[in-house]
Amino acid sequence: MIVTDHQAHRVSVTVYGEFTLADYKEFEELVNYKVRFERPVDLFFDLRQMGDVTLDVAWEEIKFSRQHASDFNKVAVVTSSQWVTWSAWLSQAFVDADVEVFEDPEAARAWLDEEVAA
């Protein structure tokens, strides 16, 4: 299950339990809308409560990242999982964005806000 939120030039996603293809499609729809009208956007992923990721979600993530290679400015990923950290760094190969991994959500938000405040 996911919970999404958006502000000007930012999409925030929190994942609880299994991250399914239906969840990912919900995320994609919101990002596609934001990118269309507010490009580039920042992404905030809180994955601390995430359980499993289905294989179809992993494949969709690769396709989505390639389609939106230049649509993101910063991507903040909040997790304590080494596997998720590794996959976040791997996805950076497909997007032209700054990708950072955090254990603290407030630090992640502060990093995303840096450029806005500057």
C-alpha cells in the first residue's frame, strides 16, 4: 500500500507493506501529471515500512526511470535497508538527477528543500 502527497515540484510516497504494481501505477499517474505541468520535480520516497517488492514493480521502475530520465531534479530515499540503498544507487544510472539515501526523513526533506531555499 502507498500513500502519496504532492506539493509544488515534489511528489512524496510512503510505502507500507508490499509494493505492488497497482501501487506503482498510482505513483506513475501522479508523477506523469506533475512532470507535465511542473517539470522538473523532486521525489521523496519513505521506504522504511516497505515489505516486499514484486518483480513486475522492479521492471516497471526500470522502464519508468528510462522514460523520465531528465524529468527529476532530486530523489530522496529514506530507508535503513541495504538492498533498497543499493537499488536506489543502481537506478541513478537511468536518471539524470541527484539521488541520496537517508535514514532520517527530516534530513531527506531538508536536503530536498535546500535548492528551494537557495
